[in-house]
Amino acid sequence: MTALAACSADAEHAAFPPWNETGKIAHQQLLEKAKSGKIDVYFMGDSITRRWGALDYPDFLAHWKKSFHGWNAADFGWGGDSTHNMLWRIQNGELDGIHPKVVVLLAGTNNIGDKPRPGCAEDAAEGVKALLDIIQAKAPEATIILLPIFPRNDNPESNKMVAAANERIVTFADGKKIRLLNINDQLADKDGKLFEGMTVDNLHLSLKGYEVWAKNLKPILTELLGEPAAEDHAPAPTGDPSALKK
């Protein structure tokens, strides 16, 4: 997962279109997903989110289904996206007409990337705020579950910027319509070093990492939505178009 055109000096947080051809195809897939099934829980993010509910990661997808069956949860994450890309995707239809009851948002790690530049922590925080604003405008009835950026151990300087960005991101939660879910102390130690087994590559979560996320998220979903139903009506999962061609 690589930051592309991540840090911006614009006074307003600019929206960037998909950064490669595969992303353009994925956007069309996600537009179709938005029009199918029933979506009560909408996950927005980059590849850390996407891998959890994607066809090309069957072990993670099995855990997704086990964790969220009956809550009509749909995964709208896409790999490589910064907040600028996510903003463009929401501006261009991926949240239109859905009316989710809950939105789970994890964003900003690709603004920082593995070779961070000055201003990237601020850009990540500004991007999360821009996403919160547009989600609230397009889905005003939804409760947003906001996660700080997860620690990343692929570059010590990156993790310092993650911590700096999170100092601001956590202030966006009001405890009501925007609820903070901070699991970072369960993923990593106080210095941000990820615990053994939590990651597959010092950035993306392992199954153990997703288990931590689900363990903490499910009680909130139960509080907001009640116990999961016996049947699930979420749209079918999608996958990476390039992977599916192989």
C-alpha cells in the first residue's frame, strides 16, 4: 500500500480520482455494490479495510462473514487510497442512496506512506475531518465509528507521523454521532511497535489483528443495531479486479 499524491498544500482538502486503472474498475464495482442489497453498516477505508471483506482474501472474508452476518455490512475500502481518493469516491456516488445506520471509518495511513514528507500528518488529519463532514452530509442519520490510524512499523518516521495525526483525529469524536474506537493499544505497545502476530508485513493486519478489531466493534454494533439477524441482506463482496483475472 503506497501513498500516491498524498500530501497536499491546498487550503481545502482536494479530492483525487482513482490512482490507477484497476482503481477505476473497482470504483465501478463499488458503485454497483452501493445499488444492490441492503447496507446498514458501511466500512470506508484503504486496503487495511478492503482486505477484510474481499473475495481475494478468503480467510479474512470468512472471518468478516462470521463477525458481521446479520448486520448487513458492506466493505467499501480500496487499496492505496489516501483520504483524497476516498473523498473523491464518496463525492462520486459510492455513498449515494444507501442511508447506512453505521459508518466505520479508518483513513489516513496512505497520506503518510512509508516515505513521509513534511505536512503529511496534518494532511491525514485534515482528510479524516473532510471525510467525516461529507459522510455526515450524505448520511446524516448514521453513527460514525471513527478509528485512529493504526500503527505502522515499515518506517519509524511514518509511525511518528501516525501518532501526530492521531492526536488531532481523536478530537473529532463527540461520543454521540461520531464515536471513537481506539484499539491501537491492543495492536501495539506504547511506542507503536506492533505486537507479534498482529500484522503480515508491518502494515496490514493479520487475521489476529482483524479479530481484535471485530472483538471491539461488535459490542458497539449490538448497542446501535441490536443483535444480528438470522439472515443477512448485504450485497455480495467484491475483490481486486486485477487479482480476479488471474
